[in-house]
Amino acid sequence: MPRIYLLDVTNRDGVQTARIGLAKLQKTILNVLLDQFGVFQSEAGFPFTRHEVNYLNGNIELVERGVIKRMRVAGWCRALVKDVEAAFKMTRVRHFNISMSTSDQMIINKFQGKLDRASVITEMTEALDAAHDLGAETVGVNAEDASRTDLKYLIEFALAAKEHGADRFRYCDTLGYDSPPRIYERVSALAKQVGLPIEPHCHNDLGMVNANSVMCAKAAVDNGLDAYINATTNGIGERAGNADLLSCCLALKHAGGLAEHNLLDPAIDLTQAWRLAKYMEHAIGVPIPINQPGVGGNAFAHESGIHADGALKDRRNYELYDSEELGRPDFTPMPTGRIITTGEYGGIKGFQKVIHDLGIELNAGDDPHHLLEVIQYAALHTQKPLHEEEIRFVCAHPDVAEQVMTVTPGAREGVAA
Ligand SMILES: [Zn+2]
């Protein structure tokens, strides 16, 4: 039975967002939390970009150690042979998405005569062949601006990708132009005529991103194909954002017309949702909107007379699902008296107190003085107070923390192999 999986693109598309960034250690911890949430694949970064190399290789090390248990760590490249070759030369990434613009708008006004419809297909198939020749395990092919692409040509492009062994086809609604009925219709035609699993990749410029993503995925499964919804944590993304990871899962699990089909990947563990959203909020420094589905401050708040009365009598009067389902606690403890923290200028006694209070047990043979040094660098690296998830990660995997925080090109050579 076809299913709908989640493919998180926070660490690639999300970090492209203006005025939003994540340090490599934060990207790494996000990957660990995404795996625990049940995401199928993380589009973890740019494997042809030198400052991503140690981070990507460090995260593949986490896969090999079983810290990241199921999730694939993937890379994004332009559909250019030189990007693909650089990715293989510099990193151990073996799952890819390669991207090419397909709309006439972009072919004419972005490539400006350098490429036409025919050569767009040739460039894409050459990059796809190169990825396979070099040993890629899976490759998805992205059609940038697919929603504004002539459908006949888009099908031709996707068929060429299939012929050259693509594993998935990414339908990009790059500008958030589509609407739910239109995306369903177009992706149904694509699914019927091409037969490749579909990745809905939608943006929120008209406020329809989650509905479009879900309807795009529904078109795939209604035609017997798996779908891999591209989403970001807390819905961040370029301009008005990408699909929100949690909202899409909630829609598939609880929405009328969807819930009864049981389409959501059973590996999704919604009890991790709160932890993931709150870490993301800390890492990017952007508050979760008060009205965010599931994790917003007001998602389970009732004040007006009729609503409060109804919710108190039976929560189902005014709540579709439970806060507990998302691992959301009723209260969070907030110390108000003396507090010991650790960070860039911390010392050994303070560090030992912090890890004792967190219940962290060090690995046998770990030198606390060395761990403190890695902790100092972690705070230096993120330039903000360390989050509990960060302290726990550094204590559990100090060598990987050191690796991902090493971003100078000169220091790269010894580690990247
Ligand atoms: Zn995008």
C-alpha cells in the first residue's frame, strides 16, 4: 500500500532563508531529533560546499554508529556534473536530490539563452548519470518551478529522469503558485504517465502550503505511488516559508477525508513534536507563532465562555487532538533562583554541576576537562547559551561535535576522506 513519508529540508532549504541560520552543531542535533520524530530523509545540506563537508561526514558517522537510526542523510546539488563530482570528492553523502529549473519563465529569464528546453533535459540526465556512475544509492530529480511549467514538457522531463534511473520526482511549487485542486490534477497526470514516486515541495506565498503539499501527496498515492512530502521544522523557509512538518503530519492523521486512509508513515512519532519544535525555536532564535498548529502557545488555550465551558466538559468539544499526543507537557519548570550554567568561559566545577543536574553520565574513559573544552567551543560556535540537547550531544559524541564544528578549509583535508 502506498504511503506518505516526510522528507525534511530544514537543513537545506530552511537555512537558505534570509536572516535565518543554523550552526553546524545545531544542524547536527536537528538531524538527530528529526530521526527520532520519524522523518524518512533529511536533506542535510550542500555536499559541494566546503564549509558543509565536515558537518555532512560527521552526520554520516552518526548514521554508521546507529545514533541516527533510520533516517537517510542526503545532499542537494544543482543538476550539474561538476556539483555531483565535487560532492563525491568531498563527502561520503550517497543520497541526493539534483535540481534543475523547468519553467519557460526560468529557462528564458534565468538561463538567458544558455539553455533551452532540450538542453535542460540533457544537463539533468548527464548529472543523474554522473551520480549513478560515482556510486549514488538514491537520486531524486527536482523540477524547480514545476507548478509554472508546461505540463506536457514537465512529463517529458520526468520521463527522461525515470529512464536514467531517478528514484523520485520532486514537484516544486517554488513560488507557492499552486492551489489544492490544481496540484492534485497536475500531479495525478504526472503520476499516471511517469510512475515515479513524488516529492511535493511547496512554498507558502499564498498561504496554502500545507494543503497543497497534502493534496500533491494524495494524488501520488491515489495513483499507486509513494509520496515524500518536503517540509521544514516549524515551517520556516524562503519568503513565507515551506510546508510545516508537524502540520502535514497532523493533517494526514486527523483531517476529515485523509485520516481514514491511514496514509502517514507509521514511523512518525508525534510525541517528539514538542521537543523538536522547541529546539528549533531555540536554534534559529525565532519564536514559534502563538497560533502555530500543535506547538503554538494558544494551540490548546481556551478563554471565551462558551469554549472554556465546552472544553472543560469534554476536550473533544474544542480540541481535535490532545496536547499529550505531541509530547507537550502541561508545565515547564523554570528556575528563578541561583542557577549554574556552562559555556564559552565556563570552568570544570560549573560544568560538572550542570551535567550532574541533567543526569548525564559520561562515557567510560572520557576526560571531563576535554569535554569542557568541547563545550566551550560549542558555545563559541553557536554564540548563544547552550541548550540541554547540545550539552547532552557533546557529552555523548564529543568527537563528532569537534568534527562538525571544524569549518576552516585547511583543517578539512585530514577529516573528510
Ligand atoms: Zn524550496
